[in-house]
Amino acid sequence: MSDIKLFKPLYPLTGNGYFYGRVGSGKSYKLKAIVEYYYEKGFKIWDMFGGKRGEGPFWVFPSDELKLWKEYEKEVGLMKHFGPKEYDVMLVYPYFKDELPDQLPQKKPKISSQLMTIYFKDVTIKDISFVIGQVSPNAKYVWNYIVKTLPDNATGADILNLYNKKLKRYRDLNLFKNFIEPLVYHQILVGKNYKYNLNFKEIAKNKKEIFVLCDDYIPNEFKFFIMGYILRKLFYDYIMKDKVHKHNIAMFREMSLFMKVVDSSNQDDVRVQNFRNFISDIARYARSGLYIFGDTQSPAETRGLIEGQDDLLCISEMPSAKDREIVCEQLRKDRRISSRQIAYISTMQPCEMVIIERGKKAIKIKKVQPPKTKCWKQDDGNFLTIWKRIHNEFIDIRKDKNELEDLYAETNFVIENEYEVAGEKNNDISNTEKEIMEEEKEILGNNNKKNINNTKTKVIKSKKEIELERSRQLVEKYSKLNTEELL
Amino acid sequence: MKLSLTENELNKISIDAKERKFSIDKKELLYTKEYSNKCNYFIQNYRFLLSIFNSLKDNEEKETEKLKNKLKNYLENYEELFFKLSNLWIKFNTKIEYGKSAIKNKINILLIKNELKLNEFIDSTYSIGKVISMYDSDENIGYT
């Protein structure tokens, strides 16, 4: 042990951490080892993206690499704590009704699963752009109208109701077809203070517990939306406003999936571009308290993101000369890395790493400590398979599903004008375009348009309030009659 | 925790201790507070393990499975020791050796004799003597 020099990454952190290397060079493995180091330093870990293999929830399994740890112990000497560790983990499952199974993995007190719903008024136009790409002025108007009109405790069902009655003419909007309708169908949009809305303040406070976003049951088209929503809320609404501490790390594997610069010719690319810009913004202001840690194969895939923010650049084996040039050229000019070191990167062993910290020269790490938790291996299978093999304990969420089903079964609010005009009219949506147009004319006639404008702040009332008002009117009517009769 | 050892015992331990790069130059061996606690826990676990072993019938798969489950439940209360014990478990049941065959032999001897020799046991599972330095896996991520 006397001939080796131990290595500690820089602390306090002042920027993001990027890990580069070819497939199988151990970059995810090193990413985790370093994130675990910062966890011990008191950082809250937000594991946002587990890559295509869904490695996020692997935090729940202590490393089974006993042999590796023993070998490591031989080199560094007796260890204070034995390597593998079991962390407190919160597995967060966004509520997508049809996608979620009836049981979720849970093993208290260390590992808990939590459903996630979203307060619809928290959703911004930016979030929507992660799903539909370009948000048209009409779509902006419609979403703002919904947010402004409905009360705080409305649900997705009320949004649909409002849409079917007041906003029918906008049914062809991308916003409705690809955002509102599917989200309402999956019952994820709920009112304020619903028990499964994430309480960011409390979650951030509990630094001991690792937050893991499980995206196995999120439809592909909503993955950016969920990640973006969580990060935006956390960063702009809590960290930037000093409502929570400034020690947060958002962790991503395979960043190239969304950081790759692509041709912005179709809608999907616009979505990726929007999300990329959003992550770049957060990365730029990392020092405000949310640091991005992620790995990717080629620095070319994240070009433009890292320049100027490379506080912790970790390079694993990188055979491509072009990649080496992109990541090292500027550093070489600044004399922070030598040509010999650059050449060495092309043939490094998986346990080795070259690390470049802010303002310092490149350092070669001869051996990186193995992560304390499990990393994906070819023979393992996915998270659920391993969970069944090791813990096999689950929590039943059918009750929660029924609760949300009930919440969505009835609309809680009716539109006052609609109620008055349409009376007992059947509210079912007619199928033919003609009928729709007729209804639209009826509901959105000139008089009612005026009403909408005049009653911007009081468009809707709860059913109870309306009944109460009606009974008051009846009482007044009868009391007048009686007085007249008496007179 | 202080332990007084005989000259013979000390010599024997010193050989192991040298292997592990620790120095022992006094007859009274000092344990850090943390080590003392860990040793106590470990001994407690070890006794429990031994009692289960004694109640086992030879070569019965069901019994072994039962033991594993019992062990698993029991170990939940001792998170830190989980891996140390599972490691021990591997040593009992497989031919995997991590370079220190002496450890395995000592444990086997203890099992066969079915008695607990404390000093030997501690020697075979934990380093003894004044700790010069230990690697903290929470504070480092590798070496250069």
C-alpha cells in the first residue's frame, strides 16, 4: 500500500461530471463509483436515466463482485468498511395506468416504491414541448386557458370535460391528440396536493435516500417529458429559489440518447433538441446546485455541452482518434494533458481511467474502486429478473389504481355557462363532424363568447355550489310568490 | 478492548499480522472502539451460525436451504456484517480462496472441533493489533 497514492475527486463540486469511453470500457461502472463518492459527501442523488438497459434501480442491489473487492483490498490494504453496500432507495414509478403492473418491487425499510402523479397546473409549455416538439400559438393558448380556467383540485377528467365542451374546435391540435388525451387516459394528471404528487422539498431533504426514476413503464414518447418535468421543477422551482439545498446530482447513463446533435427536420428531432437545450441550460448553471453526471461513448455526441463546464472529465478507453481529438485537443493546447497520455487513452484497461479536474492536469488512475452497488452484466437479465431472484418482495398497487379510477370516473366541476345553456342536455360527444359543429355553434355562440370573456375568473363552479345556488333561487322565487299572494 | 496473549499466541498472530502489513510490538493488543464493536457483533453472529450448523443434518438440501433463509433473515439486522458473513459462507461452501488459505483452514478447524477459540477466530477474521492505516472506500475512489 505504501507505493500507491490514493485518489479523491475534487470537493466541493463546482461543475458537472462527464464520462467517456467505448462500449465495455467501464464508463458506467466508474460513473457509479464516483457518484457513490459524492453521495458519501452529502449529495442527494437523482438517478434520472438508466439507459436502454434500465440500470437505474440497480442501486438496490449491493455489489456481488466479492472477488473484485478482495483483489482491490489486497492492493489498498485492509478496508474500514467492506465494499458492497446497501443504500436507501426510492423507486419512483410515474403513473401510466395501462403500463404499470399490479405489483411493484418494495422491501421496507431500505427500498420503497412510490407512484408519481403530476399536478396539471405544474406542467408548462416547455414540458409539453418534450412530447409534441413545436408548440403552436393555438396550443399555448389552449393549455394556458385550461390552467387558468380549472380550479386547483380538478383532474385530467375535468380537463377532458372542459376540452369537449369549450375547446372542441381545438381537438385537432397536436397538443390534444398527443399530449392531453393520452395523459388523461393514463390518469397521471391530478389536482394539487394529491398524495402521489412528488414533494420535492421532502425528497431532497432526505439525502440518505437515492431517488431513482424507473422508466420501464413510461411510454417512449413521454420519457423526456417525465425527466424534464422532474428536473425543471427541482431546479427552477426549488433549487434556484433556495427552497432546497444546493447539493444535488442528476445522473444519466447513455447521454447520447438525448444529447446527440441531430438534424432538426422532423418532430422527434425537435423534441430531442428541446430536451438537449434544456439539459444544456441546467448544465450551464450547475453551480446553482444541480450537477449533471453522465456517460456517453463519444464526446462528439455531446459536443457543445461540455466546453467550459468540464469540471470532472473522466476518460476510459477510447480507440477512435477523432474522439480523442475532440475531447483532448484543447486540453493539450492548454498543456493539461500530454501527447503521451492521449496516446495511452487508446489502449487503457477497463479498471483504469484518466481524470481531468477543473484547472488541473490530467491524472492517470491505475485502478478505480469498484462500485458498491451492482452494475449491469450480460448474464444478469433486467432489474425485475434480478429482483425476483434476490428479494422477490412486492407491494400491491391495485388499491391505488382503483382510487385513481374513482377519481377519474366523475368530473368534479361543470362549466357554469354550459350548464345554464345546455341544461340537462346529454354531454356525450357526438361522433360526426356535423354534430360537433352544431354543438360548437350552440355552445360557443356569440352570447356565450361574451360570457366567457366576462366571466374569465368564474367560469366554473363545483356541482355542489350550483345545486346550492339553484335551491337559493327557488327559495327566493317561492318567497316572492308567497309575499305577492299575501299582499 | 484489551486482550492479553501468551508469547506463543503472539508469535503466531505476528506472522499473520506481517502478511497484512500491520505491526505488533506489545503483548497487549489494542483494538479501536469500532473494531471492538465489530468483533462483538461478529462473535455473536458466529455463535449463532455455529449453533445452526450443529443442528444441521449432513447433506440435506432442505436443511441447507432453511439455513440460508434463516441466515438471510438474521443478517438483515446486521447490515454491515452481511457481506462479511456471506463471504464466510462462501468460504465454507466453495473452493474459492482469496489468497489466505490459513483463514479457511482455521475456520474449518473451528467448525470440526465445534468449539470457539476466540483469539484464533478473531485472528482469522479481523486484523489484530494497532491499526496503522485503513483504506476508506467512502473517502477514495481509487489510486494513481
